Amino acid sequence: MKRLLLIYNAHAGKKRIAQKLHDVVYLFTTAGYEVTVHPTLFRGDATKTAAELGGQYDHVVCCGGDGTLNEVVTGLMTRRDQLATLGYIPAGTTNDFSKTLKLPADLMKAARIAVEGSPCLCDVGDFNGRTFVYVAAFGVFSEVSYATPQSSKNVLGHLAYVLGGIKSLTQLRPCHMKVTHDGETIEGEFIYGMVTDSISVGGFRGVKKEHVKLDDGLFEVMLVKNPQTPEELTTILNALMTKKPDGNVIGFQSGDITFESREQVAWTLDGEFGGDTQLAHVSNVPRAIRIMRG
């Protein structure tokens, strides 16, 4: 009999998994798995469990939000010589990466895909030695991400709220950043920047679906320049909401990007605080994990 490890965060989202845990385990058992269940006990526990036990199982299933998924993937990345297949049951508040994986919001339907879906190899991000699954970001929106309660946590989803509520351009705190990629350097004042492999960030569909491929070794990178006039601010909002090109929003694809700033800049990784740094090296680790998708 195949062995399955279920790592779940009982506090994710509205604690939906607590009501469905028996049904999920029953589904996995009838699918032919011997199931081991591990509830996370503290921050980092999912990483510790996946690293220590992941190699002993044919299948690892993560149930929780984007933060729990990040922890499990971080743990599995230490066991790439024993690559288990990863299933994901999104049970958090925003569940950004689940949209890219085409996973349904219904928990039981997602659980079935976790063991019966289509396995695919997926790129993973490296940020100064730390793993991220779908986004590394800095700037005004990312600061909102980890400063807000779990119930309203997201990154770019606060875009309209943050920018729309700005009474003066002086309220913006731009970062002077030099961005180097593929032999090209971009330098300027930016209010936001993100490196992503997801069609959704913070619930906002900010990247065109056709540009996102999970196994191409490339990230989608977006930089938002600091607006100099209220008109430029409005133009930026329109460009982001309509996904149409604009001179104030720079976009490109790359698998290796370096960000250099004059002062410490706060970053967010998969919606969680990623630390302050003046030098950030972001690289793509191609086809690093095998994950089930819809």
C-alpha cells in the first residue's frame, strides 16, 4: 500500500479543515493510501515535518494557506533526492497559488485532485537562500501584506485600496532600486516590485495567464515606477487593473534577478515577512517539485 503524509494547518482560513478532516482521510484511504496525519504545532513545523518525514512517503499533501504551502515546499526542497509527489488542499484566506494550479475552492474536490490530479513539475524560487513558491515582493503593497490581519491578508489585492486612498503623492515611500537581469540594468524609484510564478497575487489577477508557465525556468517580473503627478498615479492604476502596458509599469521575464537598494528594503515571500535587505538575489530553481494540479 502506498503511504501518504497529510500536513495540515488547523487554523488556516476559517478552520474549514477541522470539519472535513475525517472525510479527507477517508477519501485518501479509499484511494489506496496508508495515511499519516500531522497537524502543525508552531510556525516552521510544516517545514520541519516535511524535511524529516517527506522522503519516507510516496505522497505528501499540504492543507492550509499559502504560508503553509511555502513551509512544506521549503521542507521538501531539502529532500530532492527523494522527491515525493505534493498535493495541495487550499484552505487559507487568499490561496493565490491554487488559482494557477486550477484547484477548486471546494475542499473535498481539491482533496480528490491532491491524489488523482495531473502531476506536473514546478519551478520554485530562491530568495537569498530562502525558498518561495509563487511570489517575492517589495514596496507599498507588500508591506500591507504582513501588517494586516490574516482575515484580510494579501499583497497586490490591496492595490486599489492603498493607491485609491492616497491623498498626496508624498504618502508614497518609493525605493531607489537597481535591478539587474540577463545583462540589462534598470534603475529608478519604485513603489512596488514583484517576482512571481502565479496568475494571482493577493487575489488580484495581475499577470496574464498565457505568460505563466510553471516549468519554464522563468519568473514574471513587474516594477511600478514612483508616480510624479496625480495623473500618473491614475494611469498606473488603470494599467495594473487592465493589464495593458504603460511606461510607468515595467514587466519582463527572467530566471535570475538581482535587486540592489541604497537602504534596507522589506520583502514579502508568499505573503509572509521575508526580511529587510539591501541586496536581494532571486533565482529560479527549475522543475524543483512535483505537484498535482487540476
